[in-house]
Amino acid sequence: QVQLVESGGGLVQPGGSLRLSCAASGSQFSINAMRWYRQAPGKQREWVALLTGGGTTNYADSVKGRFTISRDNAKNTVYLEMNSLKPEDEAVYYCNMIIATGPMARDENAYWGRGTQVTVSS
């Protein structure tokens, strides 16, 4: 099975920047879609960013203009570049990938990482 591993989380001051990575194990995959989510204590999980297999992006209003999602297909990796971080960005960040498992359109599975902690504090 595919395993997703997030990295890059840590402590950053308000206004700072951080880059998260999420790598899928195994050989190079055909990734149909990539998403980032986050969940803060006491809050519901929130969708943050989308990158489709065709290369289009979309963002939650709360991060639009500050966060950028990108990919490296050769490394089976999705990134989230976070700039101008705010205390309300503090959360565990999770990546999600829809990965093709066969030649047909129905042959795809969703995978989740275990999360990486982002702490924004002065």
C-alpha cells in the first residue's frame, strides 16, 4: 500500500514562512489530485489547498495569497509553501493524494498522511 509521510512542520514566529512536504512511498505514481488539510485543537478539519493532476490549484479563502501548493511528480511529492503565517494557522497539517492504481478511470485510491505539526508563536 501507498504510505504518505509529511515533513517540514515546526515552530515559526508570526509572519514567518514554512514549507511542508508530503512524499508517497514506492515507485513513481500517477497522482490524480493532491490536497492539504489542517486541524487545530477544538476545531473541525479544514481543507486548505488543492492541486489537480492537470496542474490547476485552488485555496481556502483563509490562506489564499499566502500559501502555495506545488508538486514534484518525479519524487511523488506535494509541497505546501506557507508565508505570512498567523497564529490561526497553527494546526496539524495533513496531506491527501488520489493515486491511480490501474489503467482505468475507476482504478484510484485515496491516501492520507499522519500529519505534521505547525506551531505559530511569538
